[in-house]
Amino acid sequence: MEGELMKRFELYHPIMTKRYNLDWLNKFTVKEINPLRANQDVALSAGRTADFDLEATVKFIQDAMRQVMKDQSLIWGIAERSSKEFLGEFALLNYDAEERTMELHYELLPAAQNHGVMTEILKHMIEFSFKELGLQYLKAVTPINNVVAQHQLEQLGFARTIQTKQSIHYRLYSTEQ
């Protein structure tokens, strides 16, 4: 980490929005997270392969938390505040201290999609990224077929920067530069 740009990543939890709590993935059970990681449609829309068993999900959680402890990435599980039900995950990945940027990534269980979950979380976490973390800009990459995520990012002010046959890259700059 560079200077006083941010605190140790491990201190950034829980994060609360009006309806949702974001907490470290290891605060949830593997059996709660596995349906998200094993879902073929979610994996396809996120541009990754689905976890084939619980062991793959355990490895994902361990690797994610290792990245947090090394101050390289932040990754949270998303839970509905009143029911505590696991809904998905939100991440800020690949911290670049020189550029002061990170890449956002998110996934939701199918039952939680199209209910405004990510709109609320994205608005909150964009503000958090710029005001609390002091980032200059956020990046996002969507598979070419994930039109819903593309529309969502564009509605929040992200601009397309690169388009390939497989993906579309976005950036959103802080207005507090």
C-alpha cells in the first residue's frame, strides 16, 4: 500500500447499504456460496468457469481472502440485511497503487437478479471506492453476451474503452480528482 491512501484492506468490513450487508466471504458457509459459484449461467455471465464441487469453492474463498490480506483485492459476500440470506458477491480486484485503480466484479444468484440489488450496491460501492479508498478510476470488464451488466454499468456512468470479440472494458473516473 502506498502512504496513507487507504487502510489495510482487511479493515473494510462489514459494509452496509440500506438493504444489504457486505462482509468477507469467509463469514458465509461454503454451502451458501457454492450455488453461486456452481451455477453455469452465473459463471457464463461472469466470464469464468463454474465450480465443479465444494472443494473448488473452498479454494476460491481461500484465494480471495489471501488477496484481501495481501492488500491486493477486496471481496465481500452480499447478504440481505433482514434475512441474512446470501445473495452473491462483490469485489474490487487488482489494486494498482500507481494508477490508483481497481476493477469491480460482481455476481448474484439468479433468484436475486432483477430486484435492484446490484443497483443499490454499485451506487454505494462506487462512492466508497472514490471517497474512502481514494481511487482515481474504476475498471470493469463484461463478457460480450452480458448485456444486462453492460446496461447497468453505462447507466451508472461507466464508459466503454475497449471491445473485443469476447468482452467489453469500461472505466469510470472519480469526479473528485
